[in-house]
Amino acid sequence: MGALTPVEAENSDGFVATSIDALVNWGRKNSLWPMPLGLSCCGIELMAMLGPKFDLARFGAEAARFSPRQCDLLIVAGTLTWKMATAARLVYDQMPEPKWVIAMGVCSSTGGMYDSYAVVQGVDSILPVDVYVPGCPPRPDAVIDAILKLQKKIEREHPLKRLLAGPGVSDERGSGRQTHQPNHGVARDRFDRHPHDPRARFGDEQG
């Protein structure tokens, strides 16, 4: 365990040399406040991650708040429908800067098995995503690994440069363009057809 009394070198002035970016990033990555957006079964695994068994508090991100104005990490856990997409985007817009997003599970990442007009085929079509977590549903330790990867990403940011040079230097808010509009079918090609369909083996020009 080591000595409990501080060991000081001779003629030590007791200062630490660092950069402002490193100091700000260190504070941000160790004090993430997640906003849990549990939409389906992934929400149960999200609850387990916050519980005592997996203990997300070891990484400084256990302070879950259900008010978007107090959070900086949005965890979209589960199937996002177009009916819920407006509310999910509103929650993201109400979160203060800087903010990050984790797409938890295959449904929130790509739509999963629900290739339907009612399901958003990936939350990155309505808001920017920093880390994707595969699985249906993913285990809590997989989400903890995603948070660790997000902390590594926060370490590489340049908040001072963004503050002095303006938002045009590193604008990560996304374009806002939706690749699939509500109630529109997902674009398909010949590889999406049934294996017994002759058009799956040949192009559309073959029949």
C-alpha cells in the first residue's frame, strides 16, 4: 500500500507542469454525467452497468441524471423509432456543450433486426455518435469498455483551440442531414434480396 505520509524531495517547490488542454480533458473524462435513454431491452443492461456488480463509479461516470441540462453523455440504449426520434433529438439539443453520444446495442447503431419504416436505421442519422457498442443486448462490461474508449477520445480533444478559434475549427455537431426520412423505405440493392430470387444472383439488368 505504501506510506501514507507524502514524500517530498529536497528543494521541491511543489508544482505540476501541464497544459490547459490536458487539464480540461482530464477533468471532463473523469466526470462524465450520463443521460440514460433506455428505449428497450438494452435499458436493463444499462441499469446493471450502473449497479454495484459492475460498478461504473470506478470510472467516474456513475452520476446518472435524468435531466438533459445536467448531463454531457447521452447513452441511446435500444430501438429508436421515428415517433421517438423527435424527443431523442430534443434531449440531445438540451444538453450543454461539450456533449458526447454512445449508441448502445445493434438497434440504436444500425436499426438491428427491425428493417422497418417505423425504426430509425441508426441514431447517427439524427445526431452525431462517438462510440458504437455492438450486441443484442450488449453486456454491461461492453458498455464500460465503450466509456473507456470515449475517455481516450476526450483526452485527444483541443478545448482551448476550439475556444479561441471558434466552432469552425472542430465542429462535431454533425450535418443534420437525415439519410432516411420518416415513413420512407430503406434503399435496397440486389444483395438485399432473398437468396432464391434469381435477381439476387444477377443484376437488375438480368431480370
